[in-house]
Amino acid sequence: MEPLSAYNMKNVSPWKEKPPTFSILGVRVDNIDRSTAMKSVRRYIANRRDLPARTIYFTNVHTIHLARKDNEFLRCINRADTVLPDGSGLTIAGKLFGNPIQENLNGTDLTPAILAEAQTKGWTVFLLGARPEALRRCEEQIKLRFPRLRVVGSHPGYFSSSEESDIVRSINNERPDILLVALGSPLQEQWISANVERLDVGVCLAVGGLFDFLSGVRKRAPLWMRRVGIEWIYRFFQDPSTKWDRVFIEIPFFLLLVLLKRFTPRSIQMFIGNLRLSHGK
Ligand code: UDP
């Protein structure tokens, strides 16, 4: 695992020394709870000077799968300022590796808490991603839920690379405290990583399908499913044609690798570490 850069650690960490970071199959996880994650957000915004922006990502079985296939993506995740554990796959892995996950934190649940605080603190927010209609409805819902929140700009996803400079310029014109990037993985982390050095933003969060959920375009799983840790089953049935591989390939393969890593000798682990599964995506 890559060490945290001196820049990332300098004056911005809410921890006195090193954060309780460990790695699952080479991918960094900051094993912190919600209130510590909120402290990080506050710190990043309070300590913002100039460029580059701070970054918060969420690691789940899908991003670990992507990172194992693509070293550049792996580096991109491991270089973030904060990488939060998302999903029951990580909970299982944390238990097996003797490092129980303190709290399951995903962008869809954490971001509304950040927006609520943004409303009271006067932090500004910029939204990037999703289909235009979903983004429009998401902004309407945000206005209803957080009437005093200052959303200073938005731009839908599915843009071409020739539009990127204009998008960055319109973000920087507003100097938002928070930039929510909802382009799905790996695109959102890659986009942030490619642009972070020129983004005049307090903190960027990679939030996946958040705008679809806030807009009502997609439904969240019932609370009991989220509590039990099986929201992924609900998401699969909502969109089987694009999510089937997450359920039938990524989750079983992840569990197999974690079990093998936990219960096999090191020499065999080195062989496993070199295994890559490619199935198109
Ligand atoms: N999206 C986008 N641009 C793209 C691809 C996807 O804005 O080029 C949006 C998409 O409309 C959706 C979100 O990114 O709102 C991806 O949601 P998903 O739940 O699939 O995220 P993931 O689980 O992959 O992080």
C-alpha cells in the first residue's frame, strides 16, 4: 500500500498521528466512524488554502475489484485524503483480518449529513454528474430538504473531455467548499484525481449514484435491508443488466480472495495477489 503523502498528512488530519488506516487486498481503508469522518470534512474546509482540493472516496467491493484490475486506479484511491469503508463486504473482510470496521459509511448516507451541516455553516456546494433530468430533480429535492443550503452551481455528467476545462473553470469561478462528483466508479475518482491539482474547492467527494437517489429517479432499498447489509441485492434487482457482474462475479471473487488471504500461507498468497479477473469491464 502506498504511504499517505506528506501533503495529505500536513496540518489537515483530524488524527493526532496516523489515521487508523489499513488495506484490504491492497486498497486503502480509513477505519473511522461517522463523527471522525465529519471532523475530516470540517478540517478540510476550514484549512482550505489554495489548490489542490482534498478528496474523500468510498471503498467497496466494486472499487476494490476495479483497483485490482487497474494499478493507476489503485494509486488514485490510495492517494486520497480519506477513504471510507462502504458495504458489508468490507465489514466481513475487516473481521477476518482482525480489524473490525467501526462504521459502514457510504456516500448516499453520509452526504445528506454533510449537506445539513453545510446549510448551518454556510458552506457552498457544487454538484457534478448524473443525467440532466436527474440532476435537475436532485437540485429541487435538495432545495426542499435544505432550503438555506447554498448550491452555487451544477453540471450534468456524460460530458466529453473537450468540455472538462470549461467545467473546471465554472467550478473554480464559484470556489465551492464542497464538490460532489457523481459519475460512478471508476470515472468519478479518475476525474477527481486528474483535476484535483487545478480545482479551487475545499473538499471533493466521490458519491456514485447519490443524485439518482436524492432525485427519486432511483429508490433506496428499504431500511431493514440497509441495516442488515444487503442493499446490494435490492440494487441488483433494480438494474440487473448493469449490476449482475457485481453480484455474481465481484462479490464471490472478493470473498474468495479474502478467505484465501486470511487462511493460506504467504507463498500461496503471493500467487493469489497476482491473480486478475477480467470480464470486459
Ligand atoms: N454517470 C455520469 N456520467 C457517466 C456515467 C455515469 O454522470 O459517464 C452517473 C449516472 O447517471 C449515475 C452515477 O453516475 O447517476 C452512477 O451511479 P452508480 O450507482 O452506478 O455508481 P457506482 O455504484 O458505479 O459508484
